Amino acid sequence: MKTIASVPVFEIEFDKKGKLFSAAQLSALLNHLKSSGTTDLIVFAHGWNNDMADARELYTKFFTEVGSTLSQGSIPALAGRKFAGAVTLWPSKKFTDKDLIPGGGAASVAKDEMAAVKARLKDLAKDNVRLGKSKPASAAVRKKVERATALLKKLETDPKAQEQFVKIIRSLLSDKAASADDGTKNFFKAKESQLLQGLRKPAVIAAPVSGGGAASLGVTGADGAAGVFSDIGDSIAAAARRLLNFTTYYQMKERAGTVGVTGLAPLLPQLKKAVPGLRIHLVGHSFGGRLVTAAAHASTAAGRPSSLTLLQAAYSHNGLASKFDGKADGFFRKVISDGKVAGPILITHTKNDKAVGIAYPLASRISGVNAAALGDENDPYGGIGRNGAVKTPEAVAGELLVVGQPYAFSAGKAFNLKSDAFIGDHSDICKPQVAWAVLSSVATT
């Protein structure tokens, strides 16, 4: 345990299967909750950070802002309430902007594309069992990666090599976590040639319909279409890079869900049993947003969280939707329809989030969506951290407000907080305005 801006914060680590790494960590948290008179526990889950230092830096900054806001006493409803924090550590992976959109000048783009492909293949040959702790993958997996790497020499010109490359990469994944709301079912159904050719098309990320727009940003794609940012490579190497990025996104999607369901969800009733009346507030960043949503989705009445906050969450903008395609609900629809969260659900979203903005429109290319610009709220497949919750009747449009400006949060609603003015990129979440929104939500519970 360490105290961050007067808030005692505990680490709870899980392995990739959602197994608790240290029973002593849980015991320390339970003992503190029982003895301290804690009324509110904020459970924070990090996103794609590939080592312990990154995760600790992020949650330290987050709880510093929370503690600072609490110390100001500017939310009367929180007077007399006592807070603690718990951090869910899990083996995620990290992407940089260079991984997403490699290259600067045209002369180096081909070299950079292939370097990104090789780096992704190298990652696939590792097994991240714990956060920041990897070991070689199984011999079978390493052999497949070696075969895929050997195909790179003729990948650009040989259709048979291209088909074999896709087969090998797809064989590394299980389709158990595939769903319709984010296009991953199509990823497993599409023919190899169709998949690679679809991903070869540039992905120009669409500007929002209102509030700024691409024209004012002066950003255009390869075909002149206006967008916020663009992944404009159109080679087979670019397609292979996008395929491997999508593969890693899928792995993290599956893992975040596993840790949320088998790891965090069973802990919630234990925590509430230890302190009757304890309010638990789930907060997740990036794929940590998927993790805490999965935990809420799997929770029972005994472990029902009091609030849920998604900070630039990395899952489908259809995730909470009702009949997003006219027939099917989003994967996490029951979080709202079954009242899995007692209080408000907050969702920060911004066009500035390059990581989420590029990751999810790839599903549109896989599915053959023929559009110049992708990724906005009108795209069949987009990220909730880019667009908020779409096709969700309970969603309320709003903005992330300045500190001191009151919110009108209420239970049973999902509040889409447009955050362009304060959140500058995917991980730019440790802000006074974010802490103010989180604690304003907590105050309603």
C-alpha cells in the first residue's frame, strides 16, 4: 500500500487467466477496508502499458488528481466519506503512435512498415503471463511465427505467400471472444485474400460531424478526403501491419474480458462483504475500460458496483447499444438493461484519441465497408473512446466540464462526455477535469 495525495492505494495483480497473483495483496486491502472505516473504494484498471513502471506512473497521476480534488472539499456530498483505491494490474501490451502509423517521409515508409511488421511478429512469439513479465511462447506458436516471418521476403508480390501469412496469423487466435458489435466475427469469416486486400486500403479517420471538423485541422487522407488523422500506407506490408495490430487488439480484448470476468468480478462481493455498505467505483482506461465493464457485466447483486467510468476505453462504440444493427444488442448491453451498475456510467471520448481512433475502423476495412473516411459515430465499427456510446437509448450527450462546474449525473444513464478540450491523446487522462467528473459521479451514489 502507498498513500497518494492522502488516498491509500493498494495493488491487486492478476495473471493473463485472471488468477490472483498474490493472496497477500487482497488480504492487505481487506484488512484496511475493515479497520479504516472506508466508505468508497475506487478500483482503477490501466490500459495498454507493457511494464509495471508505466502502470504505476499512470495510476499515481490519476489518484494524485483524485486526492487533490477531495482535499479541496468542493463537493459537499462527499463530506465525511472516506476513500481508498485499488489498482488492477494485468498483463496488457503497449502501442506507440509509431506502431499505429509508422514512417515520416515517403522515402522511409516502406522500411518502417516492414520494421513494424517484424516487431509485431516478435511480440507474438512472446507470452505475457504477468504485467511486464514475458516468456517465450509455446514451441508451436514460435514455429508459426517463424513461418510467417520467412514469408515476408515474398509477401509483396506472391499471392500464395499472402494467403499463407494470413492463415498462420489467424491460427494463433481463438474465435471464442469474437463478436458482431466490433467486427471480430468478420475477421474470422473473411477469406484470406479478402482480408489482406481490405486492410490494404488507407484508413482515413473521419472528423466529427460537428465541433471543429477536419477542414479547420487541415488534415487530408491519401485520396483527399478530410480526416482527423490518417493511416495512408497502401502496400501489402501496410496491410500486414494492420492485420498484426488487429491481432494484438483482439488478444487484448480477449484478455481484458478474461481478467474482468474471472479475476475482478469475483472480488467485488468479497470486498462488499468485508465492509457492508461499501460503495465500489470502477474506473478503467483503454483496455482497462473493457476489463471493468466486463467485471460489471459479470457481477451479481452482491458485488454490484456503485458507478462505472470509462476513460478513453478501447472497445466498440456499439458495446452498450440496443439493436445496433437492427437485430443484435451490444456485447455489454446488460450492464445498462439489467442495472448492473447502481449509479451513473461516465464515458470520456475525443477525436484526439489516435490509438482508439485507428484501431476500431480497421474492422470496417475487414468487412469491406467502402468509405473514404472511417471511425466516426456513423461508421458501423468505431471505438467508444472515440465516439462515446452510440445507438444506446440511455446515453446522454455532454462534455467534460471545468472544475467547479456542476454535472447532472443520475443512475441508469450513460453520460458521453466529449473531451476534446482537455484530453489530448489516448493516455492524457490524469487531469483535474477528469477527477472532478469521477468524483461528481461518486457523489450521486
